[in-house]
Amino acid sequence: MPEATWKPHEKHGRLTTQSDLPDSVYAFPKQRNEPLTDAQHVRNAVARFDQVIDVSDADRALAFANIEKAASYYDVNLAETSWRELGIHPQQKAVTR
């Protein structure tokens, strides 16, 4: 299991845009996908984990480690113990018609 790279990021006094966020706040930092900035975002990252496409198993393992760390920080109950429990069938690229 890789070591988590997630770090809490909170700017007080004003809302931040996604472009202002450091890579360390994302579940998938290399892809800058699934920000983990509060408890609701952690729950969303868990729910959408299998919708992230074009990532390796190593990227998913890192993302899960980041989700675990953020879940602990924001006091989110995470029942899963492995990234493989978060989506049996990762989504394929969307087909445009």
C-alpha cells in the first residue's frame, strides 16, 4: 500500500476555486481528480471512485490511501478496506454518438 500524499487544505475567509487547490488535496493527485476538501467531498470520492478512467492500479491504490487519510481527518466512516471494494468495474471511456 502506498503512503498517502493527501494533506488538509483550508482557506479561511473566501471560497477557493479548483485551480487554487494543491495536488496534495486530491485523491488522484497526478490527475487532479476527486478533491478531498471536506467530509462531503470524501463521501463523493468514495461514491465516484469507479468512474475515474485512465488510471493505473497504482493510482487507485494511492487514491484509496488518500481517501482513508482524509476520511480519518474529517471523521467519515469508511467501511471499505481496499480500493478494490470501491468499484468492481471501473467505467470505460464515454462513447459519444
